[in-house]
Amino acid sequence: MLDNQNQIEGKNPVLEALRGDRDIEKILISKDLDDGRTRQIIAKARNKNILVQRVDKRHLDNIAVSASHQGVIAIVASYNYVDVDDILENASKGDAPPFILILDEITDPHNFGAIIRTAECSGVDGIIIPKHRSVGLTPTVVKASAGAVEHMMIAKVTNIANTIDYIKEKGLWVAGADMEGSVYTKENLDGPIALVIGSEGKGLGRLVKEKCDFLVKIPMEGKIQSLNASVAAAVLMYEIVRQRG
């Protein structure tokens, strides 16, 4: 089954959608569920006049995209991506300098979801992804983000390299994650910054790398000379948090 961007699966992601501003059409819940979080979902849905339907678990298994819907699926309107200017405007309102994440062709939905979750926890103002050769906001991504996607502004752009130029014009420094860079703890990341993370297999594209103001690397001490993209992103995001703290 193809990913359907019109459904959210799992108890926590659905709860976060109810807490946010998502336009939920209805929520499907397995007939045999009667735990605390399920009752919380039902109560919040009723407060928002959202239809709740009790259905057979087999029906949920048939329509689910992820393997762990936990007996709860919300049918929602498609995600509304924002513009880069929306992210910049939002970032300008905060007390801290702007902090933007740019993902260069991340294709694994679990990586993307994990990155969104860490980005939300570390105070990222928004995430920019390319329209092509990149995973979008699929149910698997939403599930992997544990609901963090409901609190994160995400923009889709045609050209990442051109977007980097635009962001630099707006006063942000752009740091790319690449093994040709200097050790990340030795760079000054305390200021208005955009962090660029490359794809799982190829890393940063040549042109994207050239557009970055500087490159940072995470030292590798073992025999495997690369980290999972979401882990590398987490290490670098929290170095920015550390330097700002």
C-alpha cells in the first residue's frame, strides 16, 4: 500500500494532532480499545466535535500504512506546507537567533520522522526539504516523529541551493554536515544558523556543499565511518543548543 498523507496512525500522534490545529475529519478506533489514552482521544475529539467511529481491528490493519497503528487512525486533511518566508518570520519572533534545518534528499521516512522529533525538542524554527528525491510528510514519517510534526513548520522548495542563497541574504550562516569539514565542537554555531544534513547514502550534493558557509564533521573513531542521518542531525542540533545555552 502506498503512503497516504491523509491519515495519522498511533495514539500519541493522534493526540498531538488533536492538541494542534490539524483539520481532522474523523477518528477510527478499534472496538476492543478502552485504555486511558484512548479515552483521552475520545474526550478531546468530542470537545472538538470530531466524529469517532468504533471499527473492527481488521479494518484498521487493512488501511494502515505503518505497522503500529495501535488501534487508532485519524483521517485528516492533507498537510499544509509553509513557505520559507513563513519559517523566517516565525524564527524572527523568538528570543533566540533563528535556527533552521535543511534536509538535502532524506528519503528514509523513519529518519525524517526522527529528525523532526529532535528538531522540535531542540528548538528548531522550521525545516526545509526539497520537492523531489525526498520523502514527504507520510503517515510513517508522522508516526516516527511521535507527533512532533504537529508543532513544526515544514517548507518544500524546488531548489535547495537557491534556497541556501536566499537564507544567507536574510542574515543566517549556513553550516553543512560533511566529513570534509572541521570538528563540529570547534566551530562557532551560536548565532542565526541553518544546519544542512545530507542524504543517507550520498551526503550533501556538490552544489549544496559549495553553497554552505562552512562544513562541520562528527569524528568517527570506529570501523564504520558514518552515522545514521537522524543521529548525526541530533548530535549537531544539540551542539547548537549547547553553545546557545
